[in-house]
Amino acid sequence: MQPAANLDTFIAAAKEKGASDESLVALLKQAGWPARDVLAALRRYYEEATGVSLPARGGSGESAREAFLHLLAFCTLATWTFALGSLLFTLIDRTFPDPVTSVSRQIFVMQAIATEIASLLIAFPTYLLVSRSISRDSLKRPGASESPVTRWLTWLALLITAAVIIGDLIAFLTLFLRGELTVRFVLKVIVVAALAGGVFWYYLGSLGAVWRPANRLFASVAAASVIAAIIAGFVQIGPPARQRSLAADQRRVEHLHRFVQEARNSWVASSTLPQTLPYDLRDPVTGAAYEYRIRSGPQYELCAVFDTEGDAELFYTSRRWYHRAGRHCYQLDARVLP
């Protein structure tokens, strides 16, 4: 006899003895039967007893709401996990710099960290709130957590995370066999494996009631990781006022580089330097003109007042513009390529 037939026979016999639906559902779930199978068997029992098929629900509002909540949960999950991984990657790169591949553009790194922190601060609490709403709905309606919408989206999440884990292991093994492993790469592999593995374990557990206690553990570990990463990110970037100062210094360097190009073009064309700075080249914060002095021949001096100390770089040039906080001058030569 098939398992479903056994279940139908047991329910029919129990109902003849006066067993309630609630006691049957609780008893069979305790015996390991999925709630979905138990409810399907009860449906078959009542359809046979009444001779009437179970009527279809008039609307699809609940299914639409369920789909919305689960899709929102997956979207916010993807947002905060990618942001967390990216932030950890950035912190690893800054802690273990690679002299061969690392490029130190402080302003752009700080902007990336700020974006990742903002993503975590918005997406992670939203994910927790949506997940809590889904859990409450599943408690109100027995078996709702195993509806077709939920199961399809859960298996989709498992497929994506399994693919990420497999790709991560392939990359690790490839570089191991090639003898190219570095500390930073191993740490990044661990980050990806931990994030993808945690998500896989959580959604795999959501397919069975026996794994339900894992939900709180996943939320606790995820929350601790996010909070630690955000704190580390804030330590790196500092307060918003510092970010504005870095952006202002970056713009000052861009202005100076623009004039360096104009000075070289003038020297190449006529062997003379511009007599004054262009009117629109002014400090982005104070509006004051930069200092410009012609020294001798192609040599000249540019000065600006910076808010921070740093080693600024521009994407379109290899020149490094180190500057101290406060007034800083550059001794330049129009014959040298900017």
C-alpha cells in the first residue's frame, strides 16, 4: 500500500472514532508527516465524505501577498549579503594590500565603503522585518510556509547559493593547484563560502519543521556579522564630515591637474606659461583662487589649502598628488607630462 493510501486509511479510521482535525494534524506532524501532506489527506477525506470537491478560493490576494513578501525577502537578502561581502573584501584588501594588483585611490575606496554601509543599514533590517512577517503568517495558517510559492522561491535560493559555493570551491582549488594562493584570496574565499553556505543552510532548513530553531541562529549570526562589519567600515571612513573633506580635496587635485595640462599645452605651443589661472579654477569650498607663481622658464609653483593629508590619485593619470593638511605647494615643470 502506498504511503498516501496508508495516510488516508488512518485518517478515515481516526475520524470514525471521533478524532478532531487539530489532533490529527498535530499527531501526524509529530510522526514526521509534512503538514502539506496531512492537509491534502484531510481534503480527500472530506471530499469523499461529502461528495463535493473543495471549492476554489475566490481571490488570489493571499498568494499575491505571500509572493510579494518572499520576493522582497530575497531581494533584500541579496542586497545585504552582497554588500557585506563587498565590505569585507574591501577591508581585507586594505589590511593585506597586494603590491602587484592593489591601487590606492583613497577617495574612491571610502565612497565604496560608505555605499556598502548604507546598503547594510537599510537592507538588513528590512530583511529581518519581512522575514518576521512571513514567520507570523506561517504560524497563523498551518502549512502556509510550504505553499507552492514558498517552495519554488526557496529552491531557487538554494540553487543560486549552491552555484556560488561550487564556483567558490573551484576558484580556490584552481589557484591552489597553480600555487597562487595568497592570504587575501584565502580570506575572500572564506567570506564567500560563509555567506553562501549560511544562506544555503538557512533555506535548506526552512523546508522542514525540524530545522525551525535554525532561523533564530541564522538571524543572530547574520546580525552579529553585519554589526561588526559596519563598525569596522565606520572606523575606516570616519564621520561624514571627513568624507566631505576628502571629496573637496579630490576636487582641488582635479583642478590643479587641469591647469598642469593647460600649462604643458601652452609651453609646447609657444614656449610660454599662462600668465594667470583660469577664472573658474577656484577652491570648491571657499571660492578662493589657487596660488600660481611662474619661477623660471617652464618651471612654476601651484599651491592650495587642503583639509586632509593624503596621497590623491586620478583615474586618467599615473601622477600621485601627495598633500599635507593645510597649505601645500607643488613645484612643477611644464615639460613633464602630467
